[in-house]
Amino acid sequence: MEIRAQLAQSLIIGCPGLTMDDFTGELIAQGVGGIILFAANYASPFQLWNLTWQLQETARRAARPRLFIMVDQEGGSVARLKAPFTHEHDFSSFRQSGEEDMYAYGRQIGRELTGAGINWNLAPVVDVNLWPEGIMARRSLGNDPVRTGKLAGAYIRGLRAAGCMACAKHFPGLGRTDTDTHKLAVSVELGLKELAAIEFKPFRAAIKAGVDGVLVSHAIFRALDPDRPSSLSPLVIEGLLRRKWAFEGLVLSDDLSMGAVPLPPAQAAAAAYRAGTDLLLLCRSAQHAPRVLDLLAEEYKEGIISRDRLGAGIRRIAKAKAALPGNTGYEELMKILIER
């Protein structure tokens, strides 16, 4: 691929409606790496299956790699796909469950999503919830970091057994904040020993379980990088995740149009890429994708983004895409949904 198309593989964009619009089609033809779906993209199982088929067919006709097609299907308060898809329960409902139950739950979700043409669930949440009124109270698997890691690991294995990729979030851990990064800047004042004792443990368990990606939050963790949100920090991404922990999977940003991000989406995306992020999420701001590509291409030409940096990211993306399942038939999807 040409350089611009290689850089475009790092972009994950939102799609505005129930069918693929022309702008999304143009970006896919330019090489964007994936699409993230929301409730506005879902009306029925057939419509969803047809949409994902349209998206992948557009990439195929443009001779581009298969797309990552993502969704946040945690359940309960964060479930983009409603009935007949499994969606009823927050992760907090599973705090007393066993690992076998979590594996089965992950496998069921994974079968439904892959049947619909979705190959990546941005779950599980592995934030350790230690505050009753914390922002992750309903979405967290609990307040015990070891148990949270075991349950998350079982869920990850279940998703992956069904051919669906998994993503641990929100690194380094938002379990001790009551501020929503969608709206406001967040600063976490925990020391390194506290982070290692609580927040880090379930992420390390998720990596051991084979999680495909780690999504990095926009919170500032003063002990890790006093000046930058984690999503824009090479100290957090390259220093901690890559070098210290030797994580070889994909690093994802949280949505770069969130209120906690101190830069406009295009500039934030470029900063996140420089920091080592593989996949840049423009969930609500796909209109900025051309500008992001312009900035990344300019920085590559100027040597700010090195050939090695681009190559390492492309290799990780290509390796993950090589294992993506093909689309199943609609009849198979309906069989899975009826069986549930």
C-alpha cells in the first residue's frame, strides 16, 4: 500500500446511519482500518448483517484489507445492540459468577457478533471499581483486582473462541474516579505502588489471557506522565505497555472527540499516533479523518513519524487482520440468535 493508505489503516471511524453513506465509502476506499458501530447503526438483525456486508464489500472492491468492525457490547448500560442480541446485564451482575460462566457468556456474545459481521467487541471493562459512586460502578467486574482479572480473562477466552476479538479497557484504570472522560478532564493522583497493587493487575491478567487490544483512557495519571493524558503519552504506551510489559497486541485510543482530550480531534489523533497508538478512534468525528491523514502524512514526510514506527504499527494491524473470520450467512446469524 502507498504511505497514505498505510497510515489510514490506523483510523477507526463511526458510520452515521443504518446503511453505508458515500463519505464512509470514500474513506474505506482510501484505506481506513475499521468502523465502530453504535445504537444508531442498528434496527434489526438483517439490517445489521447487511450493513457489515456492505462495509466489507466496499473494502474488498477497493483492494483494501478487511475492516475491523467494532462495537461496545458490554451489556446493560453499554449495549449498542438490543434484542434479539444478548444485552441485558451489566458486568457488575457477574461479580459472583464463576470463570466457566464468564467464558460461556463471552462465547455467546462472540458468536452473535461474528454472526452479524462484527469482529471486535470493545470489552471487557477491567477497571477495578473501588468507589460505590464511581463512573465504572455498573460496568466493572468488581473491587478485587485478582478476581476481576480472572473473570475478565475467562470472558476474553470465550469471545476469542467464537472468533471475536477482545479489548481490555480503560488503561491504566478508571475504577477510582467519579468524573466522566466523555465530558471533563480527569487527573488520577495514585502512586506507582497503588497502581501496581490494584489497577494494573487485571490488565496484566487480560494480556496473559490473550486479549487482542488494550484501550487507553484520556485520564492523566500523574505518577506515569504528569503532563499528558495517557492516550497521548509515549511514557504510558511505549514505555509501560510496550517496553516494560512487552505487550505485542494492538493499542487503541478512546474516542478522540471526548471532552477530556486537550486537543482538537485531528491534532489529538496525530499526538496519539506519535505516542505509539495503533488504532485511533474517531467515533463521533469521522469528518476529521481526512485532516488526520494529512497531518500523519506530513509528519511522515518530515521524519517526525519514522519508517520503523509506521512499519511496526502496520505489522501489528496486518497480523490481527489475517486472523479475522469471513462473513457468515444471515441464516447462520438467525440460528445463533434463536438458540440463545
